[in-house]
Amino acid sequence: MKIPNKFILGGQEITVTHVNQIDGDLMGDCCIWDSTIKIADNYKGRPQSDGSKVNTFYHELTHLILDTMGEFELSTNEKFVSTFSSF
């Protein structure tokens, strides 16, 4: 799957960027207020595989969907987000 550079979610344009690494050794990060998803090319000093980047994209997308819905508590439940995003 090709990860999009931009897409619309709830009427908001979301920009997806690939960065070398994310502080805190994260695989990805998102912010509904900034309309962004960041995907790390490297995780803990090692390259992240294409499949892992796709999984990271869906994980961050799930956070944004929940945030758009106002489900902030559910969005902070990493177990739920990880499981749901794998479907």
C-alpha cells in the first residue's frame, strides 16, 4: 500500500510526512490540531520496514479518527488503538 501524502478526514486536510526519527523513539506521531501524521523512517536506530510504516500509518489514522470524534480518552488507550488499527 502506498501511504498518501495528504487526505481528508472529517473535512480537514491531513498532511503525512516521513521524518528520520521521532523524539521519544516513536514509530509515528499525529496531531489533530496541526492536521499532521509523522512516520519515522528509523525506529530505535534501525530502519522501519515498509510494512511497519503502513501499520504505523493506520495506527496514527485511528488516533486521528477517534480525536475527530471527540473520543480523546479512547484515543489515549494504546491497546485499543493498536488492536483496532490492525483491522
